[in-house]
Amino acid sequence: MATVEFDPQPLQAYSNLEKAGAETLLDAIDDAIDALETDPGNAVVRRRSFGDGLWGMPVRDRSEDWLIIWERDATAEDLIVVQVPRCRPIRLTAAEAP
């Protein structure tokens, strides 16, 4: 069983959902985190791969879609960190935009 920790920004987003009373979405997120803690190797929690060990797990309720982005901590094999992805923005020209 793994331990899941949140980086500050995802933790703040979770707290904001609690304050807003988004019970259905919070339940879905809690279920996803429970699955991640139980078996981080399961395909259910590894729906999206961003490479280099960074994974995404979609979570939905009736009105919102969220993506939990996570990776194993490099210093502790049984620690999972939910985070904001580290990526640079991509600028498209008008000709390249969909």
C-alpha cells in the first residue's frame, strides 16, 4: 500500500472543492486516491502517461472533468505525489491552431 501526498496547489484545489460543497466530485476524487493508494501499478490509475513516470487519472462527476496527475516520489518507493505538471506552455501560431 502506498501513501499519497498532495503538492500545495492540488491540495488547495481539493480544499476549495470542500468549501464549495462539491460532494459528488470529492467522493470521486477520494475513490480515485484510494485506488491509487491500494495499487499504483493498476491500469485504472494509469490511464494517461506523460512519460518519465508521470501519470494521469481522469475523475468525473455530472458537470466537471478533472485529471489527477501523479508520480512516485524518487526518494521513497511507497510514496505517491499528486502534483501540478511541470511543463512549459506551447505557443501556436494562428496557422497551427486547430
